[in-house]
Amino acid sequence: MSLLAIDHLTLSAGAQTLVSGLSLAIAAGERVGLIGESGSGKSLTAMAATGLLPPGITAAGSVLLGGRQVVGAPDRVLDRLRGTVTATIFQEPLTALDPLLRVGRQVAEPLRRRAARDGRTLDRHQLRRDVQALLEQVALPHPERIARAYPHELSGGQRQRIAIAMALACQPQLLIADEPTTALDVTTQAEILKLLDTLVRERGMALLFISHDLPIVAQVVQRVVVLRRGVAVERGPVEEVFARPRHEYTGALVAAARAFDAALGGSR
Amino acid sequence: MSLVSIEGVDFRYTRDRLTLENLSLEIREGANVGLVGESGSGKTTLLRLLLGLARPSAGRINFEGRRLEPHDGAFMRQYRRKVQAVFQDPYSSLDPRQTVLGIVSEPLRSLRLPGDHRAQVEAALAAVDLERDVLGRYPHQFSGGQRQRIAIARAMVAKPKLLLADEAVSALDLSTRVRIVELLQRVAAHMTLVFVSHDLGVVAALCDEVVILQNGRIVEAGPTRQTLADPVHPYTRNLLQSVPRMPA
Amino acid sequence: MTALETAAARPHRSASLQLGLVLVGLHVVVALLTLVWTPYDPGAMTGGRLEPPSLAHWVGTDRLGRDFLTQIMIGSRIALIVGSAAVAIGAAIGITLGMLAAFATRLPDDALAATLDILIAFPTLLIAMLVVAASDTASLGTAILALGIALSPIVARLTRILAKRVLLLDFITAARTSGTSWPGIVFRHVLPNIWPTLAVNLALQFGVAIIAEASLSYLGLGAPPPNASWGRLLQEAQGTVYTAPIGAIAPGLALVSLVIGVNLLADGLRDVGDPTRRRGA
């Protein structure tokens, strides 16, 4: 059974259709890329998958997350799904973190919730050890010092690692990453992509990776869906789609990406 | 001959930290230079110095053999005419309350340049492939790519010698980015271009020469093809290896 | 989503705009009318003292037997003059100070900002009273000047904040590198971009000015009769509020209707002049 099964999802704002008849299924451990440019509806789709649509946007169709219907579900049901079945990391980690809390406490919060849900209580020392362990897993140096820092004291890459640690704390089966490296420097981006790839593979997590950047998507996913103005125009294994795009739009995107790629020459 | 020569420039925001350190660089007339660096490399600071928005703490910048002096009004008037810029964010670089005509004609009006301004604006818009009927419209009626075309038209309208572009395509979608890079290539054929970017792929596609900045210093500079094919400095190598590549 | 918001807000906005226009328009028409015609000579005793409303005197007469409607109509004129003139003075001083602070370097800006914060801590009316007290004569002109000065710190602070925000945007840098001078940047870029918010606030200050003027007059610090403002009428009606309540109710209603009208108008005018909110955009 699919972890996430989106079936004929249509999202609209008033009379305007933003996503139209989108179907997409992700099985456990599967890594899928959702490719689209601005206005394609890719981020809205991710929000719809976790029932976090902004006000004024209505959803029709079906989104099954861990076998539960998300469309039209009350927050009470959704709260249990977010954080157990799925966790999300966003483009700008600075706005995703609370500026007034030390990052250690922010990572501890999902750990505590997770434990409470499983009927366990964590004492302070156990919690601190778990936070440290998580910070080590996302390869942050000096985890005890980082845990005491506030978000603004960290670099963009460090903040994104914290966001990933918070997502991991939920032990989700599906990780949704919405342009997680767009705000980062190239060298930091490479590190974060490698980290994400390793973590997802090691833990057998499913991944929904949303991006407009083709080479980045190619690095972390197996399958892609290409979204254009709310319509899925092409889908398939990533190598196949990038090697032989069938839709004109995908063709243009691949050609553009290859042009910049070719300019860099053959050096690897 | 050098159009711009940067000679031993230091810049410090705070007392204890240099943003740029003893930076020297020659930019030939007609050259097409990519300034590549990550956050904190000092590339934005260098651009601000070149735009005359700040003064070096030490060293000097010469333009056509004369010292760039932001407080010298007469010099700056000439300088502004010859040096124009395109910025990163096409959504904040155009005044939302002005029409395209008002935006693109601003350098002509502000520098009190002679001639029929409207005709010059129309020519500049034609050069960036925008129709004449956009003149009376407002920025919010355009897409990101079109806005960047308007910004390029504004930079071109006074026929400058040097165009400074600050991450001018980074905020654009991939398919739009290709077209704006093509446009900049066309534009750069007639003038000197300094293209500041963190994106090696775009710089490789657009610039003949590349300058790699790290922590306020130039770590490597040279012809783009050669530098990327055979990088000498470890940082350049790391940067190059970090660029995500398309599957073969 | 902005398109959605404006679509949803539009009916509400246009309704408030219309009601505001009707209320303010009514006062403007009455004020203009008093320049050429009033039911009676405002200074003349044309009836008995404190007469109730009648066909001859629609709102009755005051304790000297003067027509009350005439005085309220003239009050409209006074209120509009006081409001506009005080706001104009407050805007001229406030916008200039605010712009200077926004463009100033750190130290003078901080000093000005702190001074403004202290001034704003005092109620508008109190500052106006101090200014009136400092001058010798209680005249309409003094009251207007006092109110204008009293309003200016609020306008200055808002201008400073709004202008600082605009100054950070790339199009200001683009204007500078296009060779645009500082005055050019202020008048061509900063003012047009902060004007909608500023205009709404100035309209609100118009209401504050009218009420403050009424309070000044009520305290005997405003314009002297016979060109009395509603505040003076309210003060005069104080002693007879139980025997002839119309004397307090009528100028009170006139005051409230104008202030509400101006506020509604301000709310409705917010979108006018914003190219991004125009219909069909």
C-alpha cells in the first residue's frame, strides 16, 4: 500500500484552478521528485499532502496519507498524521525555526511529542542525549554548543541541518522536502543533499522532493513528476525522463539544464 | 586598455573584520567577467564599490584612468552615465508605482541626457524584445522574466560602457533563465559586462573570464574555459565539484 | 492570493467609500452654502431663548435666541477648515521631519526617533493646549497652528518608518545608480510608495484634529463666537443639557457624522492610486 496516494487532486482559489487532476503515489522507501517552476502548484501540492493548505484554497479529490483521508479531515486527525507519518522541511530554515528558542529545545519538542504518543516519558537527561544524538546524525560539529545556540547565530546550512534533525525526530515514514537547498550556497547545498540522501537511504524513508532544479532532483530521487501550471505533463524514472523527455515542456527544461551543464565542461 | 582597475582595495564594515582584503583586478574594455563567490565572499561589497555606493577603506578604483570618487558630483554624473546595473530581484528592483516608460527613462531624465527620451526608451525595449505597448503598464503586470527585461532595458537606455549585473538571473525559473542569459550575451557583445553570481553554470555559459572570490580575496582568475577545466585553487575545485550535474 | 484578498475586500471597501463620500460631501456642501446663505444671521436674535425645534427654527434657538441650525452649519465650515489646515500643517512638518530622519545617518536618526517617541507620549490635545497657552490670543488661526504642530510627531514617526522600509528596496539602489538625486528619490520614488498608507493616516488625523479642536473650544481655547465651532456650541449647551438637550445632541451628531465620514473615506481611498489594486489588473 502507498504511504501517500494523491488521486485526482484539484486545488482551486475561487474560480482559479491551481492544480488540476493530479495523481501521485509514493510507496514506502520510494524517492519521488516533483519538478515545477514558479506557479506550477508544486508547493501547494506538498501542502495539500499534509492538509496544510492556506485559507481560501479548496481541495477536491483524494489524498490518502498512511491510509487516512487528508482532504476535508479535521486538524485533530491531521495532527496525528503530520509528525508520525510525515515531516516537512522547507526552503528557508530561518523562518521555519522559532527565533526566540535555543535550537536544542526546538529539536527536543518533536522528540518529546513522539515519546508521549508512544506512551513513554523522557527525563531531562535522556532528552538531552537524544537531542545530541540527532544533531550528530545531521553531522553538526560540537552538538552540545549548537544546541545552546539561537537560530540567528547559526549559518544557513547549520539551520537547515537543525530543520532536518527536527524532521528526523518525528521518525517519519515520508519526508517532504520543499526546495530545501534553494537558499543555500553551492558548497553547502552539496553537503545538505548528500546528508539528505544518506539519511533517507539509511532509514528507508520515502522522500517527496520538490524543486525546479533538474540536476538537484536527479541526485536524490528515482522517479519524477513534471508539473506545469497545475497539470502533470510527464512522469517516469528520472534517467529516462531526462534522457528522452516526451513532453515539449520537459524537453525545454532538460535542454536548458543541459546548456548550463555543458558550459561547465566535462570536469567532475 | 583597462576600463576599470581595482588597486589594492580593502573594505571593512566593522573595525575588526575586512570584507575585502587587498583586492586588485583589471577589467579590460569589452571584457565579459564573471565574479563568482558564495555568501561572505565579498562579491556584493565589491559590486557596491564599483557602483559608487560605498568607498574603499584603502586602495583605489580607477575608471578610464580616473579615480572613482563617490563624493565628486561632476565625475559621478559622467560615471553613472557610463556604468549601469541590473539587480537580482526583479520584483523589488522596479518601482511598483511607475509605468515602464517612467522606469526605463529614469537614467535619461536623471542624468538630463539630450534627445527624444521616448524614442530612446522604445529602442531599448525593442533591444530586449519587449513590444512598444508595454510603455504605459506597471511592473506587477509582468512575469519575473519580463521584469528583468525591463530592468535590462533601463540599464541599456543610456548606452553605458559597463554593465554590472548582480545575480541577475538567480531569481528566475530555469526556462526563463536561459532566455535572459541569451539576452545578456547579446547585450554584452557591445559593452563590458561584470556578472556577479554564485552560479558557476550560468557564469560558464555567459562569461569569457572568471574571477573566484573567497572571504574577500581573489583565489583564482583567468579565462573561464581554462579555469573550469583545470582549476588550480582547492576552493575552485570544491566549488566546481559542488555544482549538481545532469545525469549523463 | 493577493488577488483573492482584494476581490473579497472590494465590496466592503467600496461601500465604506460611498458612505464616507456621502457624509463628507454633505458637510462640504453645507460649508460651501454658508458662504452665501444661512437660514438666519448667525449673530442675530431671531427668536425666544432656548426655543424647541419648530418650522421657523428647525433645531431650535440657543440661550440668546440665535438660530441653532445656522450655527451648526457654520460649524461644518469651521470644522472642515480646521481639519484640513491642521492636517496640512501637521503633514508638512511631519513628512519633512520623518524623511530627514529616514535619510539621516544613524545618530541624528536615533535622536529624532527618540524625540518623536517622547512627543507622541503626550496626547495631541495636551500639546495643542500648550501651544495655544504659549500664544497671547485665542483665535482660529492659533488653534489650527497648535493642532498642526500637535499632530506632526505622529505623521513624522509614520513617515520615518514607511520611508525606511522603501529605502531598503532595490529600486532605490537602481534609482541612485541611474543618477537620480536625493530629492528625486524622495519625490519620485519614496513619497508615491508611502503615500497610500500615509494618506489613510492623515485622514484619520483629520478626525483627531476636529475632535481636538472641539475639545479646545469646549475648554474655551478655540475660536470665539459668532463663528463658533461645534465644541463651543457643546460647551454652551452644557448648562441647559437637561432642559434643552437638542443643543448638545445636534452639534454632537454633526461632529460624529463628519469624523465617521472621514474615517470611512480614508478606508475606502486606500486602494485608489495603487496601480496593483486597480480593477482589471
